[in-house]
Amino acid sequence: MGGVRELVADRAGGAVVRPNDAADLAAALEKYLASPQIACAAGAHNRLRATNEFSWRTSALRLLDVYDRVVSARQDAARASA
């Protein structure tokens, strides 16, 4: 599934399984079902990550950074061609 691998790349918040591999998925799920501590730790990790990396504030600041870089690049290009 596109994008999901990047979200769990550090493995602290989930498991990446091979596509179309039911046994791999079952093994990953069994890990969390067998250990509530691991499941809770993954949940806490993901909540903290979502709060820090995907909040509206963080998204807006990242978008403003993109706009700033685009405007700066256009201004630099305009000065260079003048």
C-alpha cells in the first residue's frame, strides 16, 4: 500500500508486511495480540508522532515553508535575468 511503509519505517509504531502475504500479516497481528504492552507502546508512539508530525499547525508551517522557497526561487531567478 503506497505511503504506509514510510509511516511505519521505524517499526516502533507498526509492522510492514509483504503484499498479499496472509501469513506475514497474521504473524504481525499475533505479535500485538500476544503482547498488550507492545500494542500499547505502538499506540502511544503513533499518537505522539501524529500529534508532532501531522497536526494542522505542523502541516501549515510546512506549507508556508514551501511557499517561501518558491517565492525566493522566483525572486532569485528574476534578479538573475535582470
